[in-house]
Amino acid sequence: MPRSPDDRRRRDSTKHVVDRFREALCLGPCGTPGPRGSLGAQSTPTPGNARGDDGQRGSAVVECTFLGLLLMVPVVYFIITVGQIQGGSFAVVGAADQAAKVFVAQPDAPSGRAAAEQATMVALADYGHTAGNASVEIHCDSGGDCTAAGSAVTVTVRLTVPLPFVPFGEALRLNAGQLSASATQVVGRFR
């Protein structure tokens, strides 16, 4: 049965699309792998390469290792930094709370201040932060006597969290964040 020119044109067009698709996927004439850039040509192995794969063996392992390291190192560093900040936030909240409780339990303001600073340093050390990165502020609502019954004592703890694994972080002032927390306790009538 003779074919019309339109049928031949459609068939040639379809064959051309299929051939281009096979070439893009590096396939040979019947779906078998073929060399890159040759449409349906037979693969001729080179003497050093028995399979004719153009020296690409093992490069996927190198690429995956390199890209894995390139992508995973910043992600791991980010996770460690966020962990340091989260630990610092727990530390300042606990330190402020303990310092306020210790302050109102002392008989006078100087011993209360010393006990509050000591409690702050112990609470921060439990989370691995040094005393040099923290500061403690104590305020009373009564203004004068912080140990008078019924006065509210507010303790604010501020902490600077340094970036982890930075050798000259103090000199360069590279910090992950500044954290602060406050806690208020009322001085009881009976101590």
C-alpha cells in the first residue's frame, strides 16, 4: 500500500524525535547504552578501557564525596551553633531564676549579691559557658533596701555565646549571639 507524502513526513519526524531522545539519553539503537555523542554507532573499546565508557568509572564516588563534604560541613556547623545558642538560652534562664532565689534568701544585700553571682556562675558552668562571657544585674523595685520584706528583686543575666571552633573568636569578636533572661522574686516576710 503506497504511503502518502504526509505519512512519510510524519514517520520521518517521529523517527527524528525518537533518535534525538535516544541521543540525549546516550542510548544506542535498541535501547542499549552507546557512546556519548554518537547516534546508534557501535562502541569500540579502547585498549585501556575495556567497556568503552570514556574514563568515567569511579568519578561518581569522587563527586559524591566532594559534594557531600562541601554540603555537610556547613550544615553540621550550623547545627552545632544552634545547639550552643539553645544551651545558652537554657543557661541564662536557669541562672537568672537561681540567682533571684538565692538573693532573697540572704540576710543582707552584699551577701545576697555575692551569692547571686556565685549561683549564676555555677548554673552557666553546668551548660559549659564561662563566667567571662556573662554579666549579672540586680535591681530592686523599692530602690533602697533590697532585703526589706515585700520588695521585688529582679535579676538579669546576660550571656555572650561565642561561635564554636573559632580560634581567635575573642580577638575578632565573633559571637553567635547575645542572650539575656530576667527573673523576679519577692523578699519574704519570714526568713
